[in-house]
Amino acid sequence: MHTGTTSAHSPSDTPIEPGADAPIDAFEGEAQQLELKIVARLYGEPVLQLPRDLYIPPDALEIFLDAFEGPLDLLLYLIRRQNFNILDIPMADVTRQYLAYVDQIRNHNLELAAEYLLMAALLIDIKSRMLLPVRKADTGEEVEDPRAELARRLLEYERIKLGAQQIDSVPQVDRDFFRAQVYVEQATAAQLPQVNVVDLHSAWIDVLRRARLTQHHRISREELSVREYMTAVLRTLQHRRFAEFQELFDPEKGVPVAVVTFIALLELARETLVEITQAEAYAPVYVRLAYQPS
């Protein structure tokens, strides 16, 4: 029987394979220690210590739990939060809470507290007047409540504030939606639409229809020359700027003359002696002499 002996090795003698857990734990520990030393990051780079000449103004960071637009806004907030009757304001409670808020803002911003101090003086004045015994006026009328003027101002301010909130809820341009803008290129010269085959065919069918209405039952043979009718069309257009397509045809002469005239017109258009155009789509077809540069 073969027996062998084993010897114990210290941790430092044991080789560490790549990817073992010990180096990973060491790297994570060093990363955590480095992260604890970082006090800030500037443009993504870590800053390990603050500059010695760094100056932080005392009002660089302020936290406002409630933002008010003025003394009336604060006073209205205190009244509505506790469901007080605005026509019967408990001046002692409201004045105490108002002065507590003024003391807080006076420690930070004296200029802002000046406007609130004026309202505080008015509240104290109303409170002191309410402590005095009520005297009837010489006319026998009841003395006006010292809180009446303040209640009127609060109701008017609340109505204006609600109106401003309703106006602000209306969608506004460049805040809630944007105008749609479309660029439309406008040419300096008017471009007339081109006459296509369908428009020319429709005009020709209309000429044939009117020619058939006036045709006679006469059998005769007539020799018609396309060149003659080409000359006749040119003579008709010579002293006119435009001529309507139907004006170049004489329905009373029958269908053969209309056919020859139409062929003559097509021949003139092929030789670029005349131009067939329209003012707009589905408009009447016009014929004019082609432009001949001098």
C-alpha cells in the first residue's frame, strides 16, 4: 500500500489564478474608498478636495416651502388653509401666524420683508382697534367693522388671482402649442397650365357636337386644302391676341370643313406657328400666334 505525506501551504505561497475573487474584492474596495473621497464632480471629473479660495455666498441655496406673491397672498393663504370666514377674521390667530412667517423672511431678506412688515402693521392696527370699546357714531349709524376694508381687499385679490389662473390655463402660443409654418414658393411670372390631350379632345368633341346640330342632308363633293385652312387660321389670328378654340370653326359649313380646320390647326401647332393654351385648369381653350423674336 502506497502512502504519501501532505504539507500545508500558507496563503501567500498559493498561486492566484487570473479571474479569482480576491483581486476583484480588492478593486471594489479601493473604488469605494475613492468614491468616498470625492467631494464634487466638475465637468465629469472627480474633485478630491475643495479649493482654498472657494467662496460660497450665504444665500446661494435657499429652500422656500411656500412661495407667496405678496402680503395679501400670504394672508389669504393663512385664512383659507384654516377655513376661516373671510368676513369674520380671527385677528389674533391670523396676526400671530403672519408675524411668525415675517420673522423667518426678515432674517434672510430684509428688502423682501419690508412689504410684509407694512401688512403686519395694518393687522396689529386692526387688532388694537377691535380691542377698544365700540362707540356709536354721532349720526346714530353703526360703526364700520375695522376688518371690512381688509376683507374687501382680500376678496378682490382672490377674484383677480382666480381670473389669472383661468387665463393661464388657456393654451398659449409657443408655450402649449406652436404655429404650423409652410413655405410656399411663389414664382414672379405667372405660369399658364399646359393643354393636355384630354382637354384638346374635349374641345374637339364639343365642336363636332355643334357641327352635327347644323348639318344638312346634302350630298356633294368638295375638295378641301389643309394649306388653305392653315392660311385662313393664321389670317384670323393675325390681328388678335387670343382666339377661342371654337371661334376658329364654322359649324354651318359641316363636319368636313371642321375636320380639315382641326387638321390645319394641329399642323400649325406642330410647326410651332401657333400656341394652344388655357388660363387655368378646366378653362376654355385659346389659340394664339406663337411668339416670333425679331
